Amino acid sequence: PDVGCYIHGLFLEGARWDAAAGRLAESRPKELYTEMAVIWLVPVPNRKPPESGSYLCPIYKTLTRAGTLSTTGHSTNYVIAVEIPTDKPEKHWIKRGTALICALDF
């Protein structure tokens, strides 16, 4: 795009993307991982995150979320967090361990 960048090829764990509603939804039975829609990252200086209506979803390189701690205090497996639209409170998705994964181990 002219501004920002697209991210594709990510997988959701603990939830699924509902393309019709344009937000996170509960996982279907027996679905551990689902493909995430393309994410468009647009840089906005001094942007304040919304107080509701989104989940700050972490992105990890692999399914193993553990790694050595870097100087930032985050795991070396951690990439970044992105805001994903939702109609549920953020704690709902935190309890489910919802995260985006770059590469599945199998």
C-alpha cells in the first residue's frame, strides 16, 4: 500500500476471525488454529488506543511462547501486539490465551 504495510500468513490460537462480522469470534470445536485475515498496519504518531472494542493481541514467532528475556523484558519469541476488533472485553480473550502465531510447529 501507499501507507503502512500488509501482514499475511498469521494463525490465530484461542479464537478465529469472523470475516462476515469483521471481528474476533469463538473458536469452532476441534479447531486449534485458524488463518488470520490480512492485517494492514498504518503508523499513526501519538495515537491513543481505544478503551473498548479491541483486543491487544500478541504475535509470537512460534507456538512455544517461552523464550529468553531480552533487554526489553519480553520473550525473544514475542514480535509485537496488534489491535483486533472484538465485541467482548479484552479479559475474555486473555483467559483463552488468544494470540497470533507466525509459524506452526507441524
